[in-house]
Amino acid sequence: MSRCECLLDMGLTSLSGAHPSSSSPRQISAFLRRLSKSGQHLAAWRSLTSWQKLGVEMNQIHHNIVLSASAKASDWLLALHIFGVMQQYMCPDLISHCGAMEACSKASLWQASLQLLSSAQHAKLTPDVVMVSAGIDACDAGRNWQGAVHFLELMKAWAVRPNPITYTNLLSACGSCGQWPVALALISTMTSPNTVSCGAGISSLGSQWQVAIQLMKWMQGLHVQQNTATYNSLIKVCGAGGALEVGLNLLDDMRAEKVLPNALTFTSLMSAVGSSQEWMRAMDLAKLMQSSKVSINLITRNSLINALSQGSAWQTALTILVQTLSSCQATDSASFHAVIRAADVASKWPLALVVLAEMPKRHIEGCLVCCSSAMRACRSEWQVVVALLASVFSLQLLPDATAYTAAVTACGQASHWQAALDIFAGIPNKDVNAITYSALTGALSTAGVWELVSASVRDMIARDIRSFSESKYDHTVQAGSSLDCFKHSILVMFLQDFCANADPLLFVDTHAGRGLYDLSVEGRTSTNYELGIGKLLALKAEAQMLAYQQAIFR
């Protein structure tokens, strides 16, 4: 007998006062439940298998206890393994199927959930609302709204009446996939909506705040109670739809209805304020939280700092971070990232480096997002960016496409195209995309190395990357630049190729700008033309002079 088996033998003997073989099934169930409730589902499974080796008969109830514990612990592999064992040696009942489907829902395995429902039918078990709701929950986790609706249709076919939990999972699945019209149609079919299901319906509307307001009024007409969670869902939808004023007015409505706001209420409002770049309102909300005796948690504080960062109030954002650190309050990488972003917006790259260097001192683990944002903030200092990219590896982090793009862009802006090319050559294939190629071609075109630009584009097409990213193009700034010359050269090549055919051709330039740009010293707004048309004109003048000299000395 192994040491593990002896320990389990002793554990069960202490419970029953006898050897496991003489213990009753009820005593074994009690022992397994005790392990399961304490979160030791693996110990429960080892107990079950060890006792089987000792000749103790383990029944369906024992397996169901361990299966359910595994599902609750999100150990879906073990849960499905136990279900498979039960299929071999005993007939799984409805509880077994429900436990296995719960495990599938936590692992987004909606196909497996559908197979389990089919298995229940073959075993002549009538699926209940809990089983089908678990399947819909799996579809929600797997972002498969069609599968969720299919489960609802199966419920109708089996004459299983959906409950509010069913609709809550279903609406969540539609909302996570942006299918708000489908969610709205499903809401209209609810026979007994409650606060939870209506709150899920509001959340499923995404950014459709006008529709969400009407849904709230519909709830009021049905006398469905409105609580803090319902208002929070509505405020979040208003924030996503850019309806900041409507969201702030809802806070007044909550007071009128004597519904107490919580930290999530203010967090949603601060997120909406950040999107509107009205950072003063974020400070007003923080003061209102204090007067309302609502404690500011970590997520709310991060939303406040982020709102300040987006509103270019980097000094205030930094002050709050310093106060948080000095008072030993909870903080995480998101707090630091918000201040680094603020430093980027304010073109304060030394501040970004200081904040990034403070993270390990505060025992905050290295964060790739923070490093990438710091690299963007330091884009005017290409050598600093290259050093930051190297430091990412020292933190045992793997740079992603965002980090590589920031480094390539910084080198390109400093006209160090060779450094940009070297960095690009070291990017793993999985991180090479249209954005990284755009950064490379921008760096090469700024330096005017058009042969390499053409080679980069050919390589991009060879990799089957055909989604060229958009970039801002101001005709006044780019008139006559190397990028402008490259664009018109490609355009001329295309037109020449089209004109080589006898078929008629119509070409309309819809983005020509004003068409005429003054590049003289008095009229020019930039010197970008010096690397473009300026070089071409110099080459043309040099060629004309050479031809003139040859004509004279003939």
C-alpha cells in the first residue's frame, strides 16, 4: 500500500472508526463533501480512486460529489474525465450531466455542452432548465450567440420553461457579441422579467443608450424593481454611447428613487468622463463619493487616474498616484499605466521613465503594456526606446507587436532606418502584422530608401498580409514630401498600366486637397518637401547642368 493510500485510509478510519471497506456509503459521501467544500477537489478525486483500488465500492453519488467539486473549481478536464469514467462503469444521472455542463460553461465548451444534452436524451433523461441554462452560459463564455439561441429553441422543443437565469445568460451571450437587436427581440418574449434579467437586457444593448432608456421605462411599467445594479448597467451603456450628460442625470435619478450608488456606479461614470476628456468632472465625482461615504476602491481610483490622463491633467494624475503610494493603499500596474499614458499625451517622456522605474520598487511585476506605453512616450528619443525594448527581455517578458511597432516607429522618426530594419528583422513571425509593416515602411520612406520600401511591400504581400493600416495624411504638411512623391509615383505607374489597354478608363481623384501648394520660403508650412520633391528637383537640375556641359564641350 502506498503512503498516499495509507494516509487516505487513516483519514477515513478517523471518520468512521473502522477500515474503509466497512464504512458506509453515507460516511464516504460525508468525507468527500467535506473535502469538496474546503476546495480540495483534487484530494477528493485521489480519495475516490485510492479507495477503489482498496476494493471499496464507490457509487454514483460519490462520483457526482467529486465531479461537481471539479466543476466549481473550473477543473473542466477532471470533471469531463470523471463523467467519462461514469459512462464506462455506471449510468450518469441528471446531476452528473448538470455538473459536466457546468464545467463546460466555465471552459467555453459549448459544443461539448450540446453533446452532453444529446447524451442525456439518449439516456432517456429529461433535460431541465438548469442543464440548458448551463449550456447557454457556455455559449456566452465562448461568444457564440447563435448557439445560445439554439439552446433556447431546444428548450421549446423539450417543453422546458426558461427562467430568469436562462434569459440572463442568453442576453449576456447576445450582448458580448454585439447582437443587441437579437437581445431586444428576446426581451420581448420574456413572460416574467425580473430585476436581474432586465439588468442583463440593458447590458446587452452595448452603446444603444436611447434603447436602454426605453427599456428602463418598460421595466417601470411592469413594476419591476430597479436597484443599483440596474442603474449601473444603464450608466455603463450611456457611457459607451457617449451620452455623458444622460449618465450623470441618472445619478440624480438614483437619489430621487432612494437607490444608493456604489463604487461601480462612480467607476462607470468616471470611465465615461475619461472618454469625454472632461477631467474636472472626474474630480467632482471623486468628491461626491467621499460625501456619499462610498469608499474608493482600486478599480475606481484607476478609472479616476485614467480620466485625468485622457484629459491631459498629468500633474493631478501623478499627485493621486503619489498619494496612493505614500498612504500604502492598494495599487497595481493599471495605476502606473494610466500615468505613463498621461506622460505620453503631455510629451513628458522623462516622467514616463520615472514612473516605469518606480514599479519594481513598489513590488509591481513587470508589465508589457506599461513598457509599450513608455516606449511610445519616448518616441522622440530612439536610443531610449531601443534600451526599453531590451529591458523587456530582462524582465522575462516577450515583446508583442505593439512594443516592436513603438521601437520601429521611434527609429524611423529619428531617420535611423537601419536600426528600424534591424529591430523588424528580429520580430517573431507571430507578431508581424500590418501595423508593424506600416511602421517599417514609414521609417524607410522617411529616410527616402524607396528600394527597401518596395521590398518591404513585396515581403508583406508574400506573407499574405494585405490589410494596409490607415494613417493620417495632411496634404499641406506632406506636399512634395518623400511620402507624397512615392504615392504619386505609384499612382502614375498604375495609370500607365491601365492606359496600356485599349479599354476606356475613368479616373476620379476624390482626395486631391486644394491641388496647389506654395513651397517657397514665404508660403511653406513645413520642410518635408526637402526630402522628396526637393531632392528630385536637385537631381533634375544636376542632370540639366551635365547635359549643358556636354553640349558645350562637344
